[in-house]
Amino acid sequence: MPVGRGAETLNRKAERVAVVTGGGSGIGRAIALRLAATYRTAVVGRTPASLEATVAEINAGGGDAIWVRSDISNEREIIEA
């Protein structure tokens, strides 16, 4: 599974992480942007370009986010992510 910027950074932090599915657009994106004010954020979805845009906005605003490309309706992809 492709993983965006800083996946290893999240693993080293002892802070809470918000995992947001569908974070590339719509309600999922809005939730990711809101949670990023408080938590390190992992944005999960199927479209890398939209995930990258969400993560870029979070990081530009001082947050710490990564993206993970995964289809949550596919159990194998979730396990591999």
C-alpha cells in the first residue's frame, strides 16, 4: 500500500492519532481537518491526489498528517495498510 509523508514519524510519537476514512473529500475531509487541530492524523482513502491535498492542507496549517491509500471495504487492503 502506498503511504504518504512521514508514516514512521507517527509510529515514533507517543501521542494520540486520529484515523479518518474517506478523508480525501466531503465529510471525511472536513472531519480530518477538524481533528488535525488536536491529533496527529492519518487520512485514509482510495484517491491519492485528494488524500495528498488534505494532508498538505493539514500540514501547512501546522498539523501533522500522513495519508494511506486503502479501500476500507476490502479486508485485505486494511490488513496490508
